[in-house]
Amino acid sequence: MDSLDTDDQLTIVNRSTEYRISKKLIRKVPYFEKMLSHECLESKEAKVTLDFDEKAVKSVLDWVKRNYTMILIEMDYVIDLCGLADYFGLDVIAKECLKYFEDNFTIEHLPDVILKVTSTSKFLNSGALNAFICRYFLKIKNLYADSIDNSKKTFWLEYPIETIEYICALDLMVYSEYQVFDAIVRWVNFKAYSRKCHLVELLKLIRWCHLSEQDLSKIKENGLFKSSGFEPIFCSPRKVNCECTFNRAKQNCFVMIEFCETGCKWRVKVLDNNLTELADQVFISDDSIPANFFQDEHITDITYEYGKSALRIDWKRKKYRHVSSDLSFNILQRCVIRNKDDDQPLSVDPMLEEPIEQGYLILEAAETFTLISFAGRDLNYYSRPTNEDRERWKLIDFGATLMDNAIYLLSNDLTLYEFKIQNNMLVKTWSHRLCDNEYNFEDTLLTSSPAGDKIMVIDTYTRDYICFDVNTKVSSKGQMVFYSSAGKKDSSRLLTCTPAFLPLKTIRTCLNSKPNSEN
């Protein structure tokens, strides 16, 4: 190599690998342009030392050598590549990394992602990742199992111990601490010989003082628990709210969203299982709220109109924006990997007494989400839907809600149908006409109670409701009446009433602080 060629070469040492590259070529990278334009040590020695992921560095330098025409991005180093792109000042690459990650992420990748994100990561920080895990924990641990053949493995069972410990220590959104215990036991039993040694440490992550007597008795009868010799530590006294650690089982709420009479404002009420008000706040429209796949911990999505729409609420800034139902569907879908033999939906003919418009609805419950489609009197049930399933149909106006292993449908004549999966078949178990000419279907909402035992049909204007107990099959009538702080009766129209998991600790902190539009 002659002296001219040598003078044009920059040596880049990254960990154990050394690269040589043209100074003229690499100057298009802002970091290197700045470095080579100043009389710094690296510029004088024509050598720079880095400490980044090897694959990420190679990907960027190969892109440079290709004269900036093509860069290769893969899931195992996309987070590192985004951090490197930010360090180098390559915004275009950082944006491509974000798009690639959002298009390809599933919970299969959680172990690697957990290891790589930090509180200041560029496009996904640990706060946003933790919020995602907490919100979808019940789906993460359950939904990979084939809905028909439960003997198939889940990714939860394949996670390393470090991932299980990390997840179980978070403020997970669960109905009971027993669900955390069940997830731990399933993971240990999957490879009991090599995993029993981790059981005691994992049991310490259960918040024992928040278990009900019934769930605690069930745990004490578990063979694996008995053999562990573990002695739970409880707060004293156990019957009062524990202050030493957050009660994860009290994050299932009832959310009411209503139109305000003036301006682009909506009022959001958060109620507990007994319909006691926990929060009441007016939110202002703001389309600058990011519509990213992952959102910060103080931002939550509320899906309404049976999966057709979603509202993204920024509790910190007291702002909201509409987000695409496609985004909500894609977020849910990332918790589900569908097998090739999962393609056929469950269906029964005839299902309904009267034919209805062809179309589909998306329904979500704590541990699952489904797509149901209609054609004539047929109802098809997709336990793990994909975009391909959805593209066969169009969204329709038809009331529906999902609770436990049952689907409840409300027809336009206000007949309530219950369907259950029995012996790998979708079966209509009963139907019941709720009322005659008292409600207009177009003005009603169908929802389930936060406690998970009642179906409610609510008039969006009058707040009159019919409550149907799915256990006793007895219905009752009433009216939801709320008053403002000034003592005036609320009269705005309801947009939605829906059960939802919400990060109450974060919400309370946000609503007790002053809004800051710059945050």
C-alpha cells in the first residue's frame, strides 16, 4: 500500500475486531466528519476505538462500504444498532431500526430485549418495556399454548431463569397473586430436574400478603410447593392493606369515557370492582402524542367499539389522541405466535336465529384475545387471529364481549347470546331477550363487569342499564348517576364503558401532579 493510500485510511478498533476504511468515504457519517475535521488525537493517529456490539458496528461499516445504499438489520442486534446510530448521528438509520423492531417484535424476543434496554435507551426504554410486560403478562404466560392442543410448548416455558425473575418482580397486572404462582410452577415443572433449585428464590417474588385465603390454601396443597420447604413471610396484620409492597391484584378497573359538551375534550372516569370512583379527569385532544408500538409507562391505550377504535391517554399531560385499531390489534398479536395447524377457526351452523351482516369484531380479555366473524347465521371463532384473518372481513356494528371462556353477543333486537368452547367445539349454550322496545341498539354499549361475573347493556344517553348475572341467569335494571364536583348531574354521552387493566400507581402520581406540556 503506498503512502497516499495509507493517509486515506482510518483504523477503527471495536472490541476484538479491527477495520480499515476510507476517510473520504466515512466522512458522510456525522460522528466521523466531526472527528476528522478537528485536531483531536484520533484524527492525528487515524485511529478510533469503539465499544459497541460487533454485529451493529459491522452492519454500519458494511453500509458505508456499499456507498450508503443498503444496510442489513436483524432482530438480534437492532437495539444495539439503534444506539450506535444515535451515537454516530445517523437519524435515518435510527428510524429504520425503530420501524424494523416494531414490525418484527414478538414476546419470543423478550429475553434478549430485557438484557439490552436501559432507562435511557433510544427507541425503547426499560420503563416502556416494563409497562408492556405488566399489561400483557397474562397473555405472555398463557397464549402461546395452542388453543386446541394445550400440550404444545409456550415461550414462557423456554425463557431463562433471569427472564422469569425479571418479569415476576414487576408490578404485573393480575387478578390474583395466584396467577404469578401458577406461572412460576409451570416454568419449574417444565424442566423440574434442573429448575427446582430456582423455586425458593422465585417464590420470594410472590407478594404473599395480598393473597386471598382461598388462593393461599390452594397453594399450600400444591405438591411442588410442599416439597420446597418454603415458608412465606406475611405482613402483620394480613387483613389490612399492605404498605410494604404494591398490591398487583388491584389494577383491574372499569373505565368510562364520555364526550364533554364543549371543545375537543373527553372525560375519563376510573372505577374499581365495586364501581367506586378512583379517578375523574378531563383530557384534551393532542395528536402530537406518539403513536408508537411501545409507549411510556404513563400512557395507556383503551380499546372501544368492539375493537374498531382505540384511545391513547397520556395521564401525565392530561392529553389524548385516537390511534388506529390496526395498532391495537398488532400490539395484541405480538403476544401470540400462531402455528400452521392453527389456521382453521371453530364454527357451528346454525349459530344465530337471524342472519346478520358479514363482518368481524375483535375481542380482548385478560388472558386472551380473539377475532369472531359472521356470515349469515354462521359465527367463526379465531383463537389466535392474524392480519390475514382480519383482511377477509370488514368491521361491523354488533355488540360483543369476551369473559373467561365465553363469548357474549348482543343482536340488534337486544337478544343476548352465550357461546362456549366445549370439546374443541364452539357451542351456543343459551340466548335471552333482554327487553322489548326500551333500548335503541344503536345507542347501547355491551360490556362485562370488572368482577367478571356480569354482562351489562348500557344506554349511552340515559345511563340506564340492564345487568345480567351469567351465573344465576337473572337480570336487573338500574341507572348510573354521577355528579360533578359542583354537584351537577353528568349529562354527556358515554363513548365506552369497559373493564381494563390500568397502572394505578402511575396514574395516581400523574393526576396528583400539574400537567407539563413540555414533558
